[in-house]
Amino acid sequence: MTEISELQKLRLKYKPELPLILRTAFSSIKPKTGNKTGSAGDEEKLKEIFKNTFGKPVVTFTKGKNKSLNRKPIIAGVVLSGGQAAGGHNVICGIFDALKKANKKSRLLGFLGGPSGIIEGKMKELTKDIIDKYRNTGGFDIIGSGRTKIETDEQFQKTKETVIKNKIDALVIIGGDDSNTNAALLAEYFVKEKVNTQVIGIPKTIDGDLKNEEIETSFGFDTAVKIYAELTGNICRDVLSAKKYWHFIRLMGRSASHITLEVALQTHPNIALIGEEVFENKWTLSNIVDFICDAIVKRADAGKNYGVILVPEGLIEFIPEFKELIKNLNEIMAKNEKDLNQIESAKDKKEFIYTKLPENLINLMKSLPDEISSQLILDRDPHGNVVVSQIETEKLLIEMVQKKLKEMKKQGTYKGKFSAISHFFGYEGRCGFPSNFDANYTYALGFNAVLLILSGFTSYMSTIKNLTALPSKWIAGGTPLTMMMNIERRKGEDKPVIRKALVDLKGKPFKAFSKIRDKLKIEDNYISPGPIQYFGPSEIVNKVTETLKYEKN
Ligand code: FBP
């Protein structure tokens, strides 16, 4: 962007706070390693796939002499992979500053447009002039992002040629679970091929599903939920002022409902559906509609013909009958990609698919509004995932709720007025100015990645822990990528993947929500958290998410 706002001018000057340990000279930071590690599942199969890189120990950086530190100048490459998340630029700034701290002659190359930039050798050198324009800004526009997966033998070979040709000592892959799975495969391939390029991953995704014992949260989640909570809080206030609409708000987040749960904890809407619970309770679509109608009727009886409902983007994938449908569609679409690509209209594509689907699923698909069934067969992403951001579940719910309420009116069991408005808060949450939390966290992740590289590690995720404390007390280290993996079905095949973290129904964040939700349904206890604050009192500028607070304390 050529023109910049007053806020951006101020944010460019913000100095992210590093954990104390990373402020020390690199030669005085020692990597402390633990025991050999296993995996999240399917250990034997993973040992076979990752013959050279499986089982590495967890690393924690502590004070002490770093005997293996590489002091020579290095060339590092960086790539942004997948969906945007606030803080991506700061990861790159952290990498740049750490490289220069270790050796002024080190250089940073940015691959353009995501992993395809590595395959095609498209890159630009990131110099101080460029870096300084992007400090603490949102977006991924410094080098762009993309969803290409490095998958075929030819793509691996081309990647190898790029790193050799450009003498790249290390590659930092900033991505979600799928991109970091790719990082692990690339690290293994380089070791096997005797290519001396190390690979380090960075946990990115607004979805919050790249977390486990080792990774407390992915970057971008904090900023995205604060933006969605601001917007939702505003709607709650509007609802309370006008008292005439039901707002159905779909929130981004792909499969897991972490974003919806967090926004619910921050804003207290009347209903927040949690996909994982729907699945656990084996709720059908009509069960969900009944659940919503029950709240609408109760509120109408209390004279309240208004309310706010949060719908997670991935809800549809958790409704058992739809899960089955999507699983079948994924397999059919993967196996018949060529044939389907030749068919133009959605109607004809559906007819083709009906010849391959079991009858119960054909009936389910036919029972859906035309738009929704067409959205279900849109092209999958390169990792084989259904593109849930394009499925307008909130509209489907409104239509079905309307129908049900009409019936209830006829039967005399509902006497209220129902007028609904749909929203989708998605892309608007991904590129905001990173919150102070995300600005600090991402800068530390990038800085720490360089320390892992200079200490000789490959196939690791850069990890910063103890995130509910002030940044000075954060703990820096690395987690072996294979430790987080298991085998899952993708594009009709069994593949190694980093296990996604879904909402834990026994976890503290969900329990906290369960305790208050019956009250929220009837009473109006809305909270309006307001916009992200970048300057001001610590309790608002350094606020961490409710999810992190509950999970860590
Ligand atoms: P990542 O998992 O790559 O971080 O992407 C997250 C996300 O924003 C999801 O919440 C959303 O479903 C998806 O990307 C949208 O994808 P696209 O940007 O390709 O439309």
C-alpha cells in the first residue's frame, strides 16, 4: 500500500517485546533437548514415512553456551502459505532482525505467492527498506500467499533445484496444519536427498486449530477473534436498541469452532452453536433447527422478538448426515476430477455425482436449497478440504427456522414475529493490524526460528510458550513437526497430517460457556468488547483470549 494511515505510522514504530531469553547474545543461548518424541497417532506408519526425521526431541532455549551455533552468514528463504492471519509480516521482520543480529551479511529471500513461489523459483530479496515498511502491519502482501501444495515428485524436485540454485541454507514455512505437514515432508526429502537446507515451520491460522501440548495457540487467532467480537458486540447493541431482528452470524474458522466459542465468551450472544457438540450429540439438521426455534419461542413469550445466534463456519461438516455426505463427495470428486472438470453447470455436475452417491445421500442433497447443494460441490482446496467459507449455512438455518416457525404458528405454539438478517464475518478478521499480543508473538516466533536454524535444527516448529504471562517471561524453543502428526484420509488417500485440534468438550473454555448459556438464551447479557486497542492501559492492550486464559490457568 502506498498511502498509509495515521495508525499505521504509529504502528511502524512499535517495538515488539521479545522473551527475555531471546534478547541475549545468541552464543549465550543453549538449546536444551528432552527425550525422543513419538507422534499424535499411527507412529509406525509415520516412522516409515519420516525415516530420517522422526522422533527428534523437544527443544527449550535456556541461558548457556551454544556450542553448535553457526556464526557464518546464511541465506534464509521464507514463504507465507494458506489463509492470511494477522502478524505474518512480523514473523518476517523477526526473521530478518534475528538474521542480522547473528551476522550482518546474512540475507533473507521471500518466495512470492505462497509455495508455488518455491516451486517456480519466484522470489525477492527482503532488505531493510522493504522490511521497515511492514512492521506491525496486517496482511501478507509483503510477498503474498497461496495454497499450492508441494506434492508431486516433480514439485519436490523443482523445490530442490530452487534451494540449491539460490544457496538457501534454511526455509521458514509460515502456515497452518496442512502447510506445516508439507514442511515436515520437505525437511525429510531434503535430508534424504542430502540437500543441506533446514526447514522450520511457524504456527499460523486464525482458526485456532493448530494447537496441542506444545503449541498454545496459532498466531492470528487473537486478532481475528477480537475483530469478530467487536463486530458481534456491535450487532448485540443494535439488537438491543431496535429489538426487531434475529441476527444469524456465521463466523470463519473452517472445521473447528474455536473462533465461535471465543467470540461467544467475549460477547454473550443468545445462542452459539458449537460444531463439535453437534457431532457428539449426533444432532441432525432438524434437531439444530428445533433447538434454535425453542429459544425463539421462549424469547417471543417473554416479548423478545430479537436475538443473536453464532454459527461456526464448519457446522455443516459436524452434522453426522452431512459429514457422511461431504466424505462421500470428497472421495467422488477426487476420483472423478477430470470428468467433473469437463462438466460446466452445477446442475449437470450434481447429476453426474448422483450416479455415484448412495441413495440416502442423494435424497439429502436433493432436500437442500439449490444454492447450498451447489456450494457443497465447489472445487476442494489443494489439500482436499471442502471450502466451508463458501457454504452459507446461516442462510440455510434461517430458511429452515422460518419454515418451522410457520408450522408452529399454524399449530398455535408460536405467537411471535420472526425477521432474520444473515452475516458472515470471515475475511474481515484476517488482515487487521495485529493486536499487541499477535505483534509480539509473531515477532518472537520469527526471531526464534532463526535461533533454531543457527543451532542446526530441521523439521521443527518454532514454539513460544507461557503466553498468558508478559512477553518477557515467554519460553522459546522448538517442537518436532512429526510429533504432532497422524494419518488421515485426504483426497481419497491415507496421508500423514498434523492433527487438528477441535474444541474439547471437556476443556475449560467450553465448560465455562456451558455454565452460562442457558441464561444467555433468555436474558440479554450481551457484552460489547469494542475495537482492539493498541495504546493505553495494559489490561486492554495486553488482554489475551478467554480461550488461552481458561486453557492455561
Ligand atoms: P488457513 O488454515 O490456511 O490459515 O486458512 C484459514 C481460513 O481463513 C479458514 O478460516 C477459511 O475457511 C479459509 O481460510 C478460507 O480460505 P480462502 O482464503 O482460500 O478462501
